Amino acid sequence: MRTPRHFWKASAVVAAGLSGALVLQAMTGQGSGGSHAGGAPGPVTSKAETTALRVSGDGTSASLGKRDTGPFSMLGVTWSDPSARVGGTVEVRTRAAGTQNWSRWLTLDGDSGQGESGAARGGTEPAWVGPSDGVEVRVDGKDSAGLPKGLRLDMVDPGSGEVTALEPAAYVAEGAEESEEPTPTATEPETGTGTEPQPDATLPETPASETTPEPSPSEPSAPEPSVTEPSVPASPSAPDTSSPTASPSPSVSVPPAPPSTAPRPPITSRADWGADESISPEEPSYLPDGKIKAVVVHHTAESNDYTCAQGPAVVRGIYAYHVKQLGWKDLGYNFLVDKCGTVYEGRKGGVDRPVMGAHAYGFNSETTGISVLGTYTSTAPSTAAMTSVARIAAWKLGQYGVAPTSTATLTAGDSGRSYSGRTWAKGDQLTLPAIHGHRDGYNTQCPGDAFYNKLATVRTWAGGPVSGLTLKSVTGNSTSGTTTYTKAAVTVNWSATTPAALVAKHELLVDGKAVATTVGTATSAKATLTAGTHKVAVRAVHQSGRTTTTAAATVVAETTAPTFTTKPNLALRTGTVNTAAVPLTLKWKAADGVALKEVRLTAPTAKTYGPTTTSAHHTATSGSATTWSMKAYDRAGNTATASVAGTPVILQESSAAKSGTWTTKSSSSYLGGKSYTSSSKNASLSWTFTGRSVAWTVSRAATSGQAHVYVDGAKAATVDLKSSTTKYRDAIWTKTWSGSAKHTIKIVVAGTSGRPAITTDGVVYLK
């Protein structure tokens, strides 16, 4: 049995004129400093303060009234018998340092749930409460078999590396307690001579030479290597400068550090988080068989409000609580992870060795323990924390050939019960996931419901393959449906739910062959394709070597330009004519051997048309030569250009050759301000021009009649000018030829009964 270490403690001190209790404990380390000369990391001195709880006369409750304390950031409630448990509810609240702000009541996990041979005390899980200088405690054990003996509050100041001296803590002036603190009943002892410690009394620390603590229930394990334990310093003024570091001394038989199938993640060493090695001078122990079969995941059941920068202090607080308050040989967990994903070395002995921890009672001899700082009963751990847990678990299990997604058969070191109610006897073999929660092997909520529900995800992340791998997009020149088109180059984008830190690499596959390889953190890659149709996919390689491949996307690479099977051409159309806006139609037809994407009009204005559109209405300025330029695009980005030029020309009625009677009408509504009108049957006007399209322009009303239209001497149409609404400059009839030539247009009044009059405003032709 290991003899518990003891540390210097001040006796009760009574200040002049005041009465009260003062309890001081110093965690000796590197004196007052937090770093060695030159700024290198060094051990940080921690301090602790203990105060006995007042137990009710019937032994079913205990409390500590509101009081001022010295500075602390972590606390727990402990008791004399390390094998006992608190069956009731343990609650604390604290006052933020330098304020009058009290926290809500925080429920402490009633049992640390670990098993350390030779522990001095039992206790709750420690709780990080942040810098505080006031505290209140209440314990309700009415529904339990009774409270354990020796209940006390333990408060730890993990130090900042800048502590200059041990300061008085927990001095309580007479009458300082709150009125709500229970008043001792007649059955309670009035002095410190009873079995239970009294309020505000200094708890005695019995020297090791006077008593040996009862061993805590611990699983059987192989005998620890024979070591010589360094002597404990006689006083805090003479620290033991020969304290061992995290590396075991030659007196311990150190098992090998086998290579792993998974890469080792970054780990903050004990020296880097400021471990004071002088408080845990014992040599490390190793698993009896030298093999890790499973990983047990924990949470520390404390506040999630710490900052990333406070992570090392939280770890130091847990270390001090485990070693100095509970009397363990070292920090119980093998590894700790903060919410920001930083991994901390826990128990000494070598992170790459099978170090025996004190984290899972009954199963310490076959497992390694990872604890995430914080409480995860209802709040899920951060992705960063889960990622680090998966990486550590994969690395440690990979050293011993254990797949993170497999199961492990563990032999119980003692009888026990799980949180779900499963029971077993000492020596029974239990099959558990290779990565499982503390609750699977002990009756505790740890690692909390929200974290426990995420363990399947952690196993998948740790063991692979990469999950949630999705091809997000393939960027070429364009995509139509599920097909991407390009001349040659493509950029492929993807995503996955497995964190990138667990992905070894990605491979871009073209027709099943890897053409590009990227790092695990990449989410895109580029490739150049040969002409033709290809299948493009992404393969993710997990750090375990297992692979996942996305569904393939179709990519067509081609460099053949589209063609204009019908060159762009212009034709006048019906509509209202203005000198600045003569209505016309632009026509074309484009095609591509693979896939036409669009046709763009680039001049005299910009328009874009779909692949099936072959005409569009536009207007042009009379008398102005205009070039209409077009560009056809296929899906791959290949292009072809074509253009047509045209000039609309207005011929006034006055320029026509006429016969019969015509009368001139004046109005700003007419082209040029004038028009001709006639009611004489067979009166005519004719224009001769050279062009490829023509339009007859008229004025229209309800009384307008009909006219015959002759083209080059042949009758082409009879046009009715009647309109329910009055219209001016209306291009009512058009004619277009395939090419430019000389033509004559003749208009003849039909002499329609009851409405013989027609009014003409000239013609427009396109040259």
C-alpha cells in the first residue's frame, strides 16, 4: 500500500482582537515563480484551503454558510473514507473575486468515480468556478443512507505563475457567518472532540507516521515496480530540488512505446502547463500487460465558462485536487482536452506509454482515460474538443492494433454497476466499445448525456472512413443539369463532416484514376482534362487508411467552336415608326456539336438569348448605318462571332409618284409633319428604292378605308387601315427579300364603301 504524501499546513491562527479559523496549504513548486530564467515554462505553485462542513444533528445534511475566503478557482467536497460515496446532493455557489456577484447553485458530481490505490480521501469531482473569494455549500443526504464522515470543502488556487508568497486564506471573523447557516442542534457536539469536524475548525492532518489510511477499493493490478520514493521537503522554505520529472527513472520497468497506425496529435506537456512535479514524486505505474484495450471518455463536470487561456490553470487545479486533496499519486486522467481542442498530458510516465491512470474504477489496468474540461450533461462538447478526443483515441489505440470503431473485452477488477443499471462481479468480462463513456463502466453520469450521445460520432471520426463526404460543385465553364462543360480546366469543390485534422489526404479522380492529391485540410482541387466525356469524383483518405469516394459528376471537355447556321439578318417589322426608332427584327440561328449555351448581342446594345431563341425585336435610328454584332457561346466556353449592318431610310409621301387626287394634311403626329390623304378610288402613290426590306406607314382611324399594295407591278396585298383607336406612323405592312435590290412599291386607293379615305405617311426601307 502506498503511503499518502503530506504537505505543509499552517496551524490555526487567531488575529489580535479577532477570533476565527485560518487554514493554509501550500503546493510547493518552483518557489514564487512560474517560469525558469529566460522565460521557459516552469512549475507553478498552487495553494489550497480547506474548511469543515457543519453536519446536522441527525447526520442527514451538512452546510457551510456564506463566507469570505482567500482566492480560489476550483473546489470540491471531500470526506475521510476514500471508499465512501455521498448519496445525496452536493451544491455550492461562489462569489466572483472582487465583486458582490454570487453564482447560481452548482451541483457537484457526488463521486469522483476513479480508483487510486492508497487514496487519502474520497471526494466529488472538482469544479472550476473561476476566480472567486466567497463560497457557500449545502449537502442534502436525507434520501441517502447517511453522509460520510469528515466532510469538508476543499478550495484550490491553481496559481498563475506569478504567486509571490502564501497568503492567509479563509479567515472568518467572529459573527461573519450568514444567518441562514444551520444552527447546531442540542445533539451536535459543541467542541471539536466529536467524530465530525466542527464549523470553522482547522482540520487536523495526521502525519504519515501516526496512521495509515485504509485503502480505497481498487481493482487488482500487477505489483507496482519497486521504486524509492523521494523524501518530502521538511518545510515550504526548502523545496525538494530532486523531484522527478515526467520521465520515469531507471528504477521503473518502462514498457515500449509501439508505433501507431494513426499520427500523434500535438500534446501540451506537463512542463508546459506548469505541473509542479514536487507534489507527486512517486514513479509512474504502467498497465500490467503493457497494452491499452480501450479509451474511456470523461468530462470534468465543471463549468464551461473558462477561457482557452485558462485551460492550463484548470488542469493544474484538477492536478492539485487529485494529489493534495484526495491523496492520489498523480493526476487521474491520462489526457485532458479543453473546449478549444488543446490536448494536455495528464498522468506522468510518457504520453506514448501505457501509463496506469486513476480514471475508471475497476478498469484502469486496461484502459487510458481522456477527460474534456467542462460539463456536458445538456451542452454538447465543441467540435474542436471532439476532434482532439478522436485524434488522441485513434493514436493510443493505434499503438496496440485496436480499431476505434471496434469493441474491447475488459476484465472487471471489482464488482460494479453502470449508469444504465448493468451489473457485474469481479473477474467478469465485459464487452464495451473501444471508445466508451465512463458511465459504461461506473455508476456516474460522466461524460454527460450530451457528450455520451456524441461518442458514436467520435468513434467514426477516430476510426474512419471520412463521413459526410460530398461533391459540392465542379466549376468548368458552365453546368447544365448534372453535367459540367469545360474547354479543359476544372475546379472540384467538396466538403465532409469528419474534421480535416483526421483526414490524411484527398485525391481527385478522373475516370477512376487519381490526377491530383491534396492535404487533408483542402476542400478543392484543379485538373486539366482531355477532350471527351469524363467521370470526376473525390476520394478522401482517412488517417486510418480507410477511404470514401463521392458520387461521380459528368464533365465534358471540348474545344470546337459553335457555328451560325443562319447568319444574322435584319427585317423591318410592323409597329410605330419614329425617326429615332424604326421597328425591325434581328434574326439568326446558332448551333454547337455538343451543347450551345447562349447567343449574345454585343452591339449596338447588349442582350443575351437562350440557345433556342432565333429572333428578337429591336429598333434602329432612321438614316443611321448600324452594325449588329453577335457572339455564340457553347457550354464549354468556345465562341463564334457574326454580324449584319443596316440603315433604315424614310421616304416621305411627297417623294412618291402620284396619280389621282391627294390632299396634304399637316400635324406633328405625322412623319415630317405632313401626310397625304385620298378618297378617290384608284388614286395611287409609288416609290422606287434599292434595299432588302420595306414597310408602308399610315395613319389609322375608325373611318379609314382599304388600299391595294403592288410590289414591282404585281399585286401583293389588300390592306385595311380601319382601327378602333386612332394611330399615327403605323407600319401596317412589310416585305423583306433575301438580298438588297431595286424595287417599286405602289399604293392604290380601293374606294371602300362608306369609308373610302386612306392617309399615308410614306414608306421605310432598309438598305
